[in-house]
Amino acid sequence: MRLRHHRQAVDESETGIDLAPMLDFVLNLLIFFIITAVFVKEVGITVSRPASQPQATEEKKKVKTIVATITATGEILINGRLVDLRAVRANIERFAAESPDSPVVVIAHKEAATGILVQVMDQVRQGGIENVSIAASEGT
Amino acid sequence: MRPVRHTEDLAGHTGIDLAPMLDFVLNLLIFFIITTSFIKEAGTQVKRPEAETAEYNRNGNILIAIRPNGDIWLDRKQVELRDVRPIIERFHIERPEDTVVIIADKESQTGVLTQVMDQVRAAGIQTVSIAALSGS
């Protein structure tokens, strides 16, 4: 009677599953994810794709592509006219008012600094045109 | 007889109750699983250009860095321009929704930037953005 009583008491106390191995596993998984987690938030300007058939779309929608050229020395030309970086936004706003939805192509000389390119793209976007693409020029 | 049984019962519950700890740890685990994004880091430091209209690209998980001297860094290694395309193709197959962020140094030449962009687009990822510091 005493033995039986004892066994019953032990059985009662160990009804649940043993959580320790599961806890070990989960903790390992947790450590893995903590170590591999990278909290990098990279902000940037998305470059749109140049239209594959520029002539056809130009004729259809009658939109003029605004061409911003950056020379090797960092001078900026918009539709062939030399402008200062601070004047880019105003110029773009004017062109955007004339023909909305017109895309901007930034043609940068391959030796021009990326800083200027990004500043020009930023100014263009501030001027209200989101559709900015990049082209490279080999010439002088 | 009864008090003896009572002590036996206590002996069966000697350990700490693990259930609340397990709840907490599982919550922590779920948090880290959700926030982890497996970003392919470039592995080098560059001076980013500034742009006020820079915005956060949610899927921009593949980072390519271009150093002022034209070195290209991708997946924590320096690579040649011709290696960019196969590496990006592999990443594109692994995670098709990932897009590319090119971190070009302010002083780097745009020629390298456009070549890298061409390679990335040839590899099948059409959304490419250029990293910038937002605000001034």
C-alpha cells in the first residue's frame, strides 16, 4: 500500500512534457538570429529605367525628354544651357510646368564625380520629376 | 502519513517553472525572425553623397559599394566588374524580390557607376538605386 501510494504521487507530479530540451533548442535559434540580424537601413534614390523605345513614346505622348548633362569638370547643362547646381531645381520646375510627365535623362561624363550626379538627381526630384534615368557619355 | 505525502509532492516540483521564460524567449525569437532581412553587405566604408529626396527602399538588400579609386565591393569582398553580373544573378535566383542599392563614393567616377548599373540590369534586377544620406 505504501509503495503504490508513493508511485502514484510521483506520477502526478510529472505529468507535463519536459521543456528543457525545447528551451535549449529555442535559445540556440534565438542566439543565431541575434547574431545574424543586421539593422542596415540604406536610403537612396531609385534610378528609373530609360525607355526602351524613346522615339515611339515621344511621338505618342508628345513628351520632351529633359537632358541634363554633366561634364568631366562638374559643369551642368540642362538642354544644352549651362546652369549652376542651385538653378537646376528652378529650371526643372519650369520644364515640368511646360510639359508634365516628361522624363529627365542625366548624361554624366564618365569621369564626373558621383556626388554631383546624385546632387543633380536630387535637385531634379525636388523640382517635381521622379522619372530620372542615367546615361553615360564617353565623349569630351 | 499525510504530511509525508505532501513533502513528496513538493520534491517533484523542485525546478523553476520554465513556461513563462519559454514564452518570453519565443517572443524574442519571433521578433528576431521577423526583423532579420539577410542583407548582403558591401563590406567597405564609403562617403555617401547627400540627397534630400532619398527614400528608404524596403527590398534594397543587395549592397554594392564603389570606392573613390573605382574598386567594387560586393558581399564583403572586392570584385572585378566582370564578376558583378554572375554574383548578382546568383542572388537574384536565391531571393528574386531583392533589389540593388549601389553605394557610390562622392568622389567615384560615374563611369564605374553606370557600368555596374548595366551589369546589375543585365543580371536581371531592374530596380537599382543609388545610396545617399537623407537630409542635411
